[in-house]
Amino acid sequence: MNIRPLGDKVVVKSLEAEQTTKSGIVLMGAAKEKPQEAEVVAVGPGGVVDGKEIVMEVAVGDKILYSKYAGTEVKYDGVEYVILRQNDILAVVE
């Protein structure tokens, strides 16, 4: 990984979107929702951001749920990532 996030930023890689509904209906490309579950691939150092001390609560390898419209999508070496702030992370999936 050559992307090093700054401050309270986190780089995540989205997990695959559901291909079928719970009732078994196969979804086509446009009908699929943007996945909100991802794996953390890089974590910023935290520190003082906007005058507040930020302690990073996630680590590389954590699976997380994040806000639906959070972050910025980037493509690096043919792989799509999302860079978002730690406060856009809703939960860690265990």
C-alpha cells in the first residue's frame, strides 16, 4: 500500500456488494446499492485535527461500516479505495 493518509483519515477498500436479495432475486449492476462495509487498508496518525486531539480507534485489517455518502473515492493501481474521516465510520464489525 503506497497511500499514506494524513491526520484523522482512513483508507478503506469496499467489500463486494450483494449480488442477490434475501428472497433470491439477482440484482443487475445499476440496481446494486453502494456497499457500506469495507476493510481498513491504511490509517492516518491522528494527532491534533481542528484543535481537537484525535486518537485513531481503527487498525489495518478491521472490517467497518461507514456512512453511505462519506469519503472520496479514488482509484490507485487499478483498485478502488475510499478515503474518509474516522468520524464517518459508524462501527467496527467483529
